[in-house]
Amino acid sequence: MARFETALGLPDVVEACFCYLYEHVDSPGLFQAHLQADHVIELRDTIEELGGFHRKMAVDPHEVVAILLQYLWELPDPLLTEERLDRFLVCAGRPGSGMTDDECEALLVVLINDLPWYCKPLLERLCHWVSVALQPHHAEKNGLTVYSIANCLAPLLLRGRHGERFHEFEDASYRKYPVGYQHRTSVRSRLMPDEDYLSTFPGNSLGLPSDARDVRHKTRDAEEAVQVIAMLFRKQELVFDNFRAELCSRRSKLREKVRHLETLRFRMEEPLDMTNETHVALLKRLWDALLVPEESMVDEGDSVLSASSSSVGGIDVSAMLASPRWKCSGFHTDNPLGGFRGGGVLALECLVFFVEEYPEKAHAMMERNAIAGGSRYPFPVANINVMRMMMHLLMLDEAPDVCTKLVLHSVETNGDTSPAVVMKLRVAERVSRTPFWRVFDDSKAFFKLHSMAFMLLDLHWVHSGATQMGFQPVLDATRRQMGWLLEQAPISVEEMWTTWMKVRELDATKFTGPTGFDSSSVTSATSCSTSSALENEQVALQMARNAAAKLENSTEQPQNDAAHPTPAAG
């Protein structure tokens, strides 16, 4: 989960523990059975080696509870953080503090909301499982009470920060994977880390008032910690109300993000259907944004919207397809639908987004490509090529044969557990491992990336002076530049534009700098990878100037030849 959404992620071992405990919530003696420390450490080593619970592992709920407790204890910082320890203990309502129960609950809510985000998902999952286990029909089977489980978890949640590294206290003779710190004591005794914790007055000076006072303070803190954790379990619905609302929002965004990535390739394969009102409405939006020829009829829009035998959704499809706007805007075929062959509905959606989001740039590109000549390219065909290039570059065009399942355990704000959502991931699982995964937090990210690539393609085309026969090299240059920008781990398309502008400024300074200018002083790590594409533009301009000079020389050569005849001519 953490790879897909960091704010929702739990460690795989902890997630497996909770999934197992939800299934065995009725097991008797949960959080009450004691296991040998060596057995728990050996089980933990096996889990670390396998990366989680293997389906063939024979584990019981008590072993899973022991692994969960060991994990909570080995955290360098407690879930409730050492800095807030004293303030959490105040929530117990010490005698003479003057705080009412409502004020203690309000303070607890404030402290929980003030916790760092990375502490909250695990704490929320733990409190929710406890609330489920304490329901009457479960509690009569597992024998749990709120104070029994609070007495077990309080020393783990309300404690100090570990000051030493765990592996320094491990015995290498039996520890295969020394990553944890093993206390050979019970959970309750860990609250008093003295050498002789069974003695009332530990140390050499027995019976000193200071030692007795320390023991009383530790005992009081332990009792108050249990009361605070018990209050947290009882009031977990109120305490985590705001956090669960945020969790639900983030989970819904993740579901929508994954669904969008998984369905893009299907829209690319879906052909345009002029009997589908959605497709016709999309085409009408594109038609509205096209260039209007000067000799066009004033009432052309009314004729398209007039009712006829071929109208779909109030739009006359035949009149719209026969409109002169298409050829005026760079569509070189009689049937404009042929320009979308091979791109499906997704190509139409990309082009509609481009002409509506960047109308001035789109109109300039349309006007230039509508002029007859060798330096133009088919506008819709270029759109499809750029769209397919970005689908391949983003690894969205083909789905792998093996899929991954992502389980979303949703807890609603009212405390009820809604059914877990199981999502099958194919392309999303692969994209989540790339540096540009966060770009897709924006639902319009793909259309923005397509628009950016389309404008860069047009820029390379204009600067290189290419013809239709040289379209592929221009497309390859655009692919290299977009690929490099995506490798910089951007968080948005806007950041990619900013990076591109900075690199372009650096390269412009390198080419137009004064004499003796050291280009290495401005060439950054970012400009090194993209300078080849920009240098190609400069080389293309220089080659165009050289070609023009040669043409002028060739026109002057016949005059010189007439004045000075060659020896062969006599």
C-alpha cells in the first residue's frame, strides 16, 4: 500500500497481522497468552526472511499477537511519541487537576490529531481492531476487556524513545537476522528498566526516600497510562473522526487514480461511434474549437444543431462532418473521422482537451498545417502519434499477464467497517514503481502530458524545418525529451514545464553567451541529458542557413560561367 499511497501505507508484516486477527477475533485468550521469547524471535526471523506471512506457515493467533507486540516495542519512537507523553498522562484526570471527563476527552482528541501523520494509520487500525474485539458477541468468546488489553498495550504506546540500537544487544549465536532488540522480560516489567525490577527499592541503597518516590511516580504513571489507553479505545470513534474522514478521502482518490490508469488503454481501443451521444458530444466540442473559414456561412452552427434524420442528441452528424472547418484546421481527408483511426476515443479526448486548454497555440498549429506545402504535417495523425508515444512512454499501452491485488480496508467515519475493496492492478502496479507515479495524482495528468508533448513536437518541427518524410526523427526527439523529464521524479506536469524552461534557458545561455564564456559553469545535470535535443535544433537552423547560402551561390554561378567560358566550350 505504501508504494501506491505513502499516507495510507502500513508495513506488510503489520498489515498481515491485522488481516489475520480480524479473521480470528473470536480466539480465546488473545493478548493474554505468554510465549517463549526464543520462539517469537525465530518466528520473526522467518517473517523477515520471507517478507511476510507465507500461506504455508502454520501460525496461531497468539503468535501473531506476539509479533505485533514485538513490532510495537521495537519501534524507535512510540506511536504516541515521547514528546507528548506527559500531556497524554494528563488526560487520565489526576486528582486535584480540576479537569472534567469531557475536558479530558477533548484534550485526547487534540493530542491525537496533533500526532505526526505516519503514526496515525497504524494507531487507527489498532484501535479499530480493539473496538471490534470488544464488541459483546466477540468479547464473550475471546475474553478481552478494555482494561486487560489497555494494560498490555500501554507500556508499548506510552513509553520513552529507545536510546540504543537494537542489534547491539542481539546474540549472534542464534540470531540469523539481527534487526531487533529482544527483552527477556514480560511486557509489564519493561516500564521499569532497572536491573532488579522485582525489588521494591532497586540498587545498592535500599529504602532511600528518593528511590521510593521514583517507584511511586512510575507506578502512578503506569496506572495513568492504562487509563489513557482505555479511554482511547472507548472513545476511538470520536477521537479518529477527522482522521478517518481524511483516510476515506485519500482512499477514494487512490481508487479513482488506479481506475483511471487501468481504463486508459481501453478507451484507446474503443472506436468512434457516431450513434453514441457521448462520442458525438465530444466531436461537437472539437468542432466548436476549430478554425472558422472566412467564406463559411454565418448560420453553420444552426445547421449543425438542426434536427434531421442523422441527428444524434440534437446534433446533425452529417452536417458537422461535411463542414469546411475540418480542412481549414489541418484535417487533410474528406472524412474527418479517418484522422482518428488508430487512436479511438482517447485520441479525440486528448485533442479536445488540447484545443480547449490551449486555444491560441492550437489555432496557430492548425493555421500553419492547413497551408498547402511540404512543411506541414497532418494535424490529427500527429495527435494520434503523440498520444501513442505517451502511452508507451508511460507504460500504459499494454497490460502484463500477471496482476496484483490491492486490498483497501475502509473504515467509515461512523466507526462501521465497510466491505474491503479488492482492486486488481495491472498497469498501475507497474507505473507505481516509476519516478513519475505522483504525476497521476492529477486526474487530467495524461491529457496535460499529451498536450505538452504535442507542443514540443511542433516546436521541434518548426525549428528543424522538416517535411512529412522527416516526421519520425522529430517524434523521436520529442520522445527523448519527454522521457528525460519524466525521469526527474516530477510531482506535476507544471513542474515538468518549469524544468524544461530552466534547461532551455541554460542551453540558450550556452549558445548565445559572450566570447570566452565557460559553458560548463551553466551546464547542469539536467541540461546534460536534454542538450542533445536542443543542440539538434541549433544544428538544424545552421544547416538551413547553409542550404540557403548554397542556393544563392548556385543562382549566381551561371552568370559567371557565361562571362568566362570553360576550356571545353572553347
